[in-house]
Amino acid sequence: MSPAAAAPSEPPWRGRAHRPGRGGRGAGAAAAGAVPPSALVIDVDEAGFERDVLQLSNEVPVVLDFWAEWCEPCKQLSPLLERLTVEAAGRVVLAKVDVDANQMLMQQFGIQGIPAVFAVVAGQVLPLFQGVVPEQQIRETLAQLVQVAEERFGLIGLQVDPGAEGAPAAAAAPPAGPYDALLEAAVVALDAGDLGGAVQAYKNVLADDPANMEAKLGLAQAELLSRVQHMNPQAVREAAAANPRDPQAQIAAADLDLVGGHVEDAFGRLVDTVRVTAGDERDAVRVRLLELFEVIGADDPRVSAARTALARVLF
């Protein structure tokens, strides 16, 4: 079966193979590009909590520091959290909440005493610790938080530019890089239906530059099309309907859903499958879901919603 028989000529991501690398949003950053270190520590209030914490947590783990001016232990803990956040170089963001000015948030989190520290990952709240704790314990806690965010949800954090302090939020487009020719060749191959050539071209870029976001996005797209090109759509959907708890059947159907433009269906199918599986099978489904997030892009609201749904299932 030809690729066209299993997939539309215009997949839902068409035209975004050169989508700019992901950057921070919410923490005072532009929608794309690097943020200065100062943007990693922010003050939040009840009015901006959804934007500055919940939405941002779909891109990077947000650590919440509940404090008050009169709290002496807070004066020991807060500077330490700020320093470790900056050292983490975009893997976490620290959101400081003044409990005197945000009583409702304090009540919603059930806080009995301060300092109190929580994390929000993909919209889900995780209690971390209360009171002043040793620096090494905080380092270990943040390392575990980063690991969970990356391995379970594919959150890679924000790009940080130490030299960007005081620069305008919307920076000019970066100059052409050394991989432009390779990336353009990959896009041409992808558009021409040469999926093997596109996959190899993107892998060539990533071999030298593993963090190249354009290549990661393009590779995810090309590999998805490669997986579906020889599928029999009717047989795949019948198998998925007959075996709702079969991970491989649901993974194959989700691939078809996404290529067909049914993004929410693809994500929902895999989240539901994560819910009813365990062990290696569950992990295989979760990993495929993260791969499909890459195809659509982290800045898509459907990805944010699916990350939150996945978090509810995993936590």
C-alpha cells in the first residue's frame, strides 16, 4: 500500500517542519527563543496562576515556594531555591507565592505552615517538602523532579541564554546555521515521499547536534509516516476495536488517527491505554504518546491538554 493510501496528502503538521525551536513562555519570555536566567524565578499571584504556573508546567516543571516577609525560615530557604533554580539552567522554574497577598492559593494548597514547597508538572500538583531542608536534599529532589518530567512527559525545559539579560523579549530570528542545507534536503525528501531519505537526513543532523529541535520535529514526522505507509487502515482499526487493552493495536491505531488529522483521538486513545496497562506495556504506550507530542509540537494546546491527562493517569 502506498503512503497516500494510509495517510492524507496534507498531515496536520504540514508547513511546520521548519518550526522554530521551542522556548519559554509565561516566564516573561517570547513564544520562541531563549530566556535570560532572571526569567527562571518569577513572582506569581492568584490572577496569573493559571497562565504563569499551570500553562507553563506543560513546558517545564514549576516549583512553588510559599513564603512571607515575616517568615524567618523563608529567608533561609528562598535564596537557596533561587540559586539552585538558576543552576538548573532551564530545567525548572521557581514561582514565588507571597501567602499574605494570596490567601486563597494558600487555602487551595492546604498549607498549614511556611515555607512550603510544591511542584506542578503538566498541570498536576506534587508536594515536595515543608520547612528548611538541607541543600543536598533539595538538589536530589529537584533532580528527581526533572527526571520524572522528562521521562514521563517529555518536558525538556526552557532554553536559557546567560547573555540575554535586558534584551527585548522578541529577539530577531537567528542567523542561518550550518545544518540549513541538510534540513532543507530532509524537508524536500519528506515532501517528495522519500521517507527513508528524510529519516536519514534528520538523523545526520542529530548525530552532530542532538538538541536540534527542527531535526527532532522532522524526524518524528518522517518516522510516523514511515510507520503508517504500509498499514491496512481497516485492519488496524478493526484490531484496535476488538482489542481495546492491546497496547500495540492501540499504538498502531493512534498513528493512523494522527496522520488522519484526528489529533485528540490519537492522544485520548493512548492516554486511555496507559490507564489500563502496566509495566513495559504501559511504558511503550507512554513513549509513543511522547513521540506523537513531538510530531504536533509542544506549543499546541492539544498537547498541553494531553500532557495533563497523562499526568492524572500516572500520578
